Amino acid sequence: MGLAPKQIGLSVITLLVGGGIGWVGHQQLQARSLEATAVETAPLVQTTSNVELPRSTVALAPPATSNPNFIADAVNRVGAAVVRIDADGGDIELPEGLENPFFRRFFGDEMPVPEPFQQGTGSGFIISSDGQIITNAHVVEGASRVTVTLTDGRTFEGSVVGTDKVTDVAAVKIDATDMPTVVFGRTDTLSPGQWAIAIGNPLGLDNTVTAGIISALGRSSSEVGIPDKRVQFIQTDAAINPGNSGGPLLNDQGEVIGMNTAIRKDAQGLGFAIPVETFNRIAQQLFEDGEVQHPYLGIQMVLLTPEIRDEINASDELGVKVNADVGVLIIRVLEDTPAEAGGLKAGDIIQRVNGNPVETPTDVQAEVDAGEVGQPLDVEIQRGDTSQTLTIRPMALPSQLQ
């Protein structure tokens, strides 16, 4: 395509997605690094068309301001559905987060290993009365056996139905009936400053409850420091430690709004959770099909600024001149991809996807994630002085990119 990206001082975002959770490769190019908005996963409120989030059928408690025991009440609503997951065998030799490359980015090799902490220990929560459980993929990855322990002391042998490394979500099933279940909330009504409650088994200490606030919403995987994951995280200051992974993050009504999944070793008081709409959509696919197909487009794009425009025009590496100074600029179209087949080119500025205006790469990613593999995706672009709409049919993300 006449592009040598390493000669351009850009932080490049590769879009390889379309209807599930997409894969985005983040490439650091030489010269100076200009930070681009990360492109990660589905919009926070997007679900598959035939999936409804379970909602509570009972009256909710009064607002937290009039109920001094709202945290205890929230925990009581779902606490019995939060489980401990012990994954044995495979390559798991250290506690969660120390052996897995996903969590080495946060903890490194310096974190002490508590003696009583059982290897492969994490958390999860029951979403159906017949024993469907959601947890993080890294909690059960490589396990030859999974043991699920309820708060009442009962234990079950669990089977891993499927895992998705791209979003770090796993589906586990136990042979049981009449199980307590959590209630799902939603994230489109959240705002920073609202209460957040975490439940899990940190450091082997079962049934631990911590509380804080929602610190931020829509944190990209690149911002969090794990660009190989495709999640827009909820950030919270509720304490989340090794063993919390896979446990629920609740709002003040006891509804699950996220799945606790990561902390950073280089920052204090920062925790992250996968939004409920994201993990629910992935879990539904895992329980139905045992796997998740992540749509793939095959472009690299960057958030256009006047500085980036000038740098591109001065380099001649793209082979095009950029006149606009805002928008989402495609700087490379990968070979043998849906984007190439659909006619997208380097230098195109994406204006709309499926009729919806986009201003950032994150917006593009959200629209692409809302589609499906093989289904037409209308992409309106500006090419030179003209606008046109191209139809792209995303393919499944190649396994080597997951």
C-alpha cells in the first residue's frame, strides 16, 4: 500500500473487527509517539439483538443516601451467587496474576505469594439457576480441573464451556439446580462518583467485600496497559486484589455492573472491571456455541489532528495528502482483508459507520462491534474532496491474532 508506518511518528491502531468484540493491534512507530485514542470493544450499552439482560423483579431499596446500610443490603442480594473458583492443573503453578502474562503486566515478579493462597484461585458469579457461571478467562486458562465453592460451603466440579482471551471472559457450568443468581444492571446510567461494591476472594480470603466509587468509564485497554484485550473498562477505587478476578462489581442497588478483572502494580487504588453488557454478550455466545467470533476489518487508523496531518503530509509515506485536520484517518489497509476487498484506502477519513457519525477510533470500533461477521457494514468516508459510502463484510478474526 506504499506505507512504511515505522517512518511516521504515530501511535497506530489496527482495526480487525466488526460485530463481536474486535481485535485491535496497537503498533508503536518510530520518531515521536503521538497518542491515539484506543479502539477496543463494543459500546457499553450494546448487546446482541436477541439477548436481554436479566432484571430484578423485586422492589429496589431506597437510595443510598437514605439507607445507611445500603452496602450490606446490596451484598445480601447477590452474595450467595458469588463463588470461589479453584483451577488446578495445566500450566497454572502460581496464584492468579503471577503466572499469566495478562496479569504480569500489573503485578510483575515482585509480588509476594501468600502461603495459604491456593493456586489458580479466582472468583465468579452464577447467572442462571441451572449453574451457569461467569469468570475471567485467565482464572481457568490451562486448568485440567475446576472446583466451584459456594458461600454456604457446597462444592461442585465445574466444566469450562469456553473461554475468550480477547475479552478475558470464561463460561463455566456446574451440574446443579435452584442456584442463587445475580441481577444484572446496566452501565449507560453510570457516572463517575457513584458507588461501586466489589465482592470476591482476594488473596484467598473468601467472601470479601470492598467499596468505593466509579472513578471513570470507558477506559481503553491501551490506557489500562493491556492493549491485547478489547475492553472499555470501568475504573473504580474499590479495592481489587489477586483473587478478585472474575467477581462482580455492584452498584448501590446490588445489581452487577461489571466483572472485576485487573489492577495495576504501578498505581495505588486503581481497579478495573469489564462492563456488564460486554461480558454478558460474550458469555451468551460461549454458552451457546463454546466460542466467540470476533469480526475483522483490517485497517490501521489514527485520530487525526493538525499535528498528525502536518507530519503525514511532510513524510510522503502514505502516498496521499491530507487536507482535513479532524476525524478518523485510515493510514493503512492490510492485504487480503475485508477492508481491502471493500475498497477502503489509506488516506480515507471515516465519517459514518452504519449511518452513525463517528469522531474517534473508539466510535468506529463501537459501531463495528455492533455488527456481525459476514453482515454488510456501511462505511462512509471522505476521499479527497468527495464523500462516498462503501460496504464492507467483516470476516472472523484469525485465530493467530487472538
